Amino acid sequence: MEIYLAEHAGFCFGVDRAMNLALKTGEDKDCEVFTLGPLIHNPQAVERLEESGVEVRAELENISNGAVIIRSHGVPPKILDQAAERDLELINATCPFVKRAQEKAKELKEEGYQVVISGDKEHPEVVGILGFADNEAIVVEDESDFDKLADEQKVGIIAQTTQSLENLQKLSNYLLTEVSELKVYNTICTTTGQRQNEAAELSKKVELMLVIGGHNSANTNRLAEICRESGVKTYHIEAVDDLQTNWFKNIKKVGITAGASTPNWIIKEVVRRMEEIKNEEEKNDVEATSLTEGEIVSGKIEEVSQEGISVDLGGDTEGFIPKDEIKEEDFEEEYNVGDEVEVEVLDPEGEDGRASLSKKKVDVEQAWEKVEEIHQSGEIIEAEVNDTVKGGLVVDIGVRGFIPASHVAIEYVEDLSQFVGQTLKLRIIEVEREDNNVVLSRKVVLDEERQEKKKEVLSSLEEGTEIEGEVTKLVDFGAFVELGGVEGLLHISEISWGRIGHPSEVLEEGEMINVKILGVDEEEGRVSLGLKQTQPDPWEEFLEEYNEGDIVEGKITKTVDFGAFMEIKPGVEGLIHISQLSHDHVATVEEVVTEGDVVKTKVINIEPEGRRVGLSIKELESPAPKQKKSKPKTTTRDNNNNNNNNEGSGVKLGDVFGDLFEE
Ligand code: F3S
């Protein structure tokens, strides 16, 4: 990109003079210094003056003392008079070109001419000139104002200093045939004409013009107008911040000019930024034109069609991604014009002069990188199941992923098709990029979730509390009970206060039961449960119901060398020691009682702490002559229960009698 700066851009002679005068006055004066209206039509320059102590006042009435600077546009004579009356120090910075127009207006008026001003009637310069013609001049802005001059015969024309020569000529030509006497003074500032001519010339040889200056500056607006009239794209900016880099895309030549009220430092900032933009453009051009096969580049989507996507790679380089090189089948909906895309160069030249590109390759590469990253971090991902194949499921995680059937769930799943379309939580357990192989597992995720749940439940279980659970399995040594994520063991000894041979005598699989938590081992994940603890303790009942000396009847549950055990009530057994079986000598227990016999006994001893009851048959009988195998009268045989099992019996021998009776 080439940049051309107009020779006469920025402060004109008049503005430069006014600005320097104002800055110097602001620095030198001890009193307050004001300008009547903004010194020049440029907000940045006005700010700089304020920093130097020169403030803007719209009216003289707002200034009570100090110095007042008249700006380059000039003012009507009555303002100068009023300033003198108010005893204000007057610093007149009216541009000499404007002063000449004022003087010519005064002169013509005094000579009896109808003064006509070619210009903008609202502009302060014109308002000032009007004052010098006793406010009786006619202002002509364009041809539509010509009819205001119909009855005039002796006319003198002057022009606003920034007026175009063409307008002045048109007005003069019109009046030449309409009036008897005509005087024309070309009061147009030569600087303005020169600047405008330069702008017109420059705009013809560039593709874009920048006109710098305040939006309220008449001469800057006129410059922009002249540039546009030549057909070139023109931007009117106030300062560097207004520049937009996209204006210069594919632009090779840029012209810059600036209004007469535009400070040099603003022009310099714009030129410097333009140089930067130029360098960036050139860099982009170099990057875009030196494509190599396999290179990854980025560009902006210019067009999306059925055939593929056109990409602007910067500079003059364009590329095309054929639809086969785009992963998404619905790419027409997925991608939009203006989107930034990363692509791999397949062929820098391409078949039609555009580089041939692939989006798919970049996507796959990025997907692999992501997969490896996730595999290393162990992160859990979610993916939708696309299909079932022999031995497992297929998911899309940017690349094809496989879930073996054994990893689909914790338990074996017969019908895998039920998962198609479902989004599953998965962990990558194997990546073999060379073989295009990614293996995922849902089972490990479920396992972890289960362990987590188990931990939660374990920590919520409190020893001694009761909880409801489902009997899931009966085994010889007890039952397993599901407690909402944790399985607890109900040992056979904790099922019933009475003696049972197998848990199935009391429980059924699938049954809901209330159990007491006897112990929790969080580390081992074990919970021990008790069922009998949720029921009344038969020993306590026994203590309330029976006393030593009571006669009780019960069934012999077991015979041992040193005696026989009798069930007093379910859960409570007493021992009839061999010495308490008979007054006679008893060699073996079975001479007197056998399992299943129902006998009457006397309670001869109760030990609450040891949960022991001593019973006696002997004490219920009078001593009798010694005879072999004499059955006590208190004994009856229970034929239904002589099979030597312990069904219906209560507390275990060791539990009840400890080592007291172990002989
Ligand atoms: Fe004066 Fe011309 Fe500038 S009139 S203020 S030198 S544009």
C-alpha cells in the first residue's frame, strides 16, 4: 500500500497565526484569557488551548475582565466596540484574508453598492463580514438564492474565504447580465484554493482518500466533498482513533489531506498509524502468498456453497475447502461468512488458482490431541453412541471411539442396541493413534460412581441406629442386606434370639427388614447388622417371669457329657447338669434324657450377668432305690423332635455357659 500526504495539509497560515497567538497569550498573561467561540473548528486543538489556560466563551457577556482573543474568522465591528466598552484587552487574531473581505464589504457599502457575499450565511466569518456591511448585505449560498438579486442594479460581490471559485464565477456570470454595474472581489483565500486543488488532484490517483479535521469545520467538510465528487471512496475522520483497518483491505493507494484547522500532531498520528497498517498488510500478504503444502493457516470464510467453503487467507490469496474436506455433513448450516477457520493447505496453487484446503484434517488432528490430553488427565467425557458393531458400541469423540461390550455396564448386557442414540459418561482407557484406535469404558465410570455412593452411604451409617434394607442373598452363615448402595452382613447368630439352623428359617430373599447397625468399617467397606436386636430380649423377659424355685417345662435341645440343655422359652436355655438329672448315679446323660424329650425341671440357679440358668430334675423327685436307666417321671419324649437337630433352640452353649460347664 502506498500512502500520499497532500503538500498543503493542516493548519493554514491564518489558523497557525491565531493558534500561536493564543498559546503565547495564555502563557504570558497574568489575567484570564478567553477566546470568543472556539478558536478553530477542531476539538483536539481547543482542548490543548484549555490546557494552556485559554478558555472558550460563547458571548462577551460571559467575560467580565481579562483578555479576549478574536479568532481567525473575525467578528462584526460591534463586538470589537463592546469589548472596548467592557474594558477587555482585545487580541485580534482575525486572519488577514478575512480582514480583507471585511474591508471590501465596508468599502463597497460606503460606495453605495449592494454588497453580495458568496458563502454560508450561518458561518461566523460571513456573520462578521455582514457586520462590516451594516448587516445589509445579501448572502448567496447557491443558485437558488439568485432570485434575491432580481431588483439590484449596482452590486459589489465578495466571497467567504473558503468559498469555491466555481461558485463565485457562477454568481458573477449571473449578475453580469442582470445589473448595470458590477464589482467583483475575489476574497477567496489562496491557501484554500490550493488545498482544494491538491485534494482534487490527489483523489484522482488513489483508491481511497482520508480527510482529517473536525466534523464542524467548513473547510474540512468542503475538502471531503471535493474528494467524493471525484468518485473516490472518502472517509472524513477527526483523529487517529477513527481509522478502521478493514477500510484498507485490498487498497493499494491511499491519499491523505487535512482541513486548515487540523493540527499537525493529529496528521502525524494518522500517518504513523497508516504506516503500521501498511506494514501489517504487507506482512499478511507475505504470509498468505507463501503457502506450503501441509501448512496450517487461518482465514475468514467468504462464501459457503453446496460445493464447499471459500476462504480469504489474507492479501490476495484465496483458498477453497471442498465439501469432502469438511467433517460436518451439514456444513452449510454450521459455518457462516466471516467465521475464522483453521485449515491445512493441500495444494498451494489449487486447480482454479485458489489454494486447495482441508478443514477435516485440522479437525481430526485437533481431535486426536484432545483425546490424548483427556486420556492423560483421566477426565470423564460424554459422547453419543452412534452404532453397535460386533463386540461393542461406537461413539464419536472427534475421532471414532469403541466401547467393548464388557465395558458397557457393570453387569453383562445382552442387547447393546438399546444404547444407540444415548449419551454416555465414559473414560478413555486406551489410545493407539497409529492404529486409529480409541477404547472407552462406561463400566469404570459406573464402578467409580458406585464406590463413591458406597462411601457416602458408609459415612452416613451410625452404629446403634436402625435402618431398612432388602435381603439380597441367604448363605449358611447369614444373610446379605442391601442398604441403598452398601451391602451389610447379618450373621446367623444375629438373626434370632432363639437357636436357628439356617437363615432361611427366618428370612426370604427380596424381603424388606429393619435391622440394627452393629458396626461400620469404612476402610474395609463392611457393615455388620443385627435383626434380633430389633426384637425384645427373651433373657430380660425370662428374668421378669421366673425365679429360683420355679418349676418349668421344656424341651431337651442338646445333650453333652456333662448334662443336657433345655429350652425354657425361645432364646433362653438352661442346663440340667448330669448331677441334677437323678438321685441315682447317672453314667451317661442319655440314660435319663435325650434330645427332643419334654421334661419338667426346677430352676435352682439364675446368674443374670452370665445369662445362665441352672435346672434340676433331681430336686423334683424323692430319692429312690438305685436302678439302671430309670426315666424320671417328669420326662416325656417328643417324637417329632428327636432328630438331634437344634431347631427352635436358643442361645448357643458357649454363649450362655462359657467355660463354667466345659468338663
Ligand atoms: Fe485565513 Fe485562509 Fe486560513 S482565510 S484562516 S489563511 S484558510
